Amino acid sequence: MKTLLLCLSFGLCNSALAFESPQALQDAFVAAMRANDLEGLAACYTADATTFMPDTMMGVGPEAVRSSWGAVFKDFRITSVSLSESHMEVSGDLAVAWGLYSMTAEPLAGGETMLMQGRYMDAARNVDGQWLYIADHASMPLPPPPEK
């Protein structure tokens, strides 16, 4: 645990020690979000990971993560991230996690802080002793239809 905290504190999330378990991978991802660390996020994924982000239909690998989150970090600073209703199941070298997220983003150009809430589901695999995401999906509920 001390090694993981040191890794996260100094932004060394590429270290295999940061991903020694599915929970450590999730913790490193959340820490990278809070730090607005694009490379830290990308390091959480296998080269062929499938991502379903709120802004794209589908992406593949760390490059898709960089593209999607890079667009967010260009305009916003993430000020808080939390997970709730979290569940995780591990079976051998595969893990799946799901729950709800809440994220606060501050526009870099000024303006009102935004609160984004949604759902997440991800799958991770132990690759040579390091847990990495092989698939993830984040979504936000659609707004209610306009009243007639």
C-alpha cells in the first residue's frame, strides 16, 4: 500500500506496482483523473483495449483514451472524482467492475463548474503480472424528453 501511495503521489502510475490488483488499477485511474494526468490514464489500458466513452461510439487502445480525455483536459480541469455503488468481481486473471461516478469539472476559460454523473463498467486482465483495462464503458443518462 505504501508503494502504491508513493507511486500515485509522484505521478509514477506507469509502474507495474501501481496495477498489482484490479483495485489498485481502479485507484490509479481515479488518481490520474483527479490529477488531470492524460498519460496516467492511458497507462491503465492494454494496446487493444476497447473503450466506450461518452463522447465517442467506440475507441481502441491508449490512443483513444488520450484523444477522448485530451479533449476534456483541453477545456476543463477535473476538480473531483468519486465512485459509488461500486462492485468488483475477480475470477482468475479477469476482473469486472461497475457502479456510478460523479465528476466535477471547472471550465479553464472560466464559467460555472459542471457536475457530471453517470455509470461505468470495465473489464481488466492480468497481463504479465500487471492489471490493465481491456474494456470500459462510461455513460450519462439522457435528459428527460421535453414536455408536450
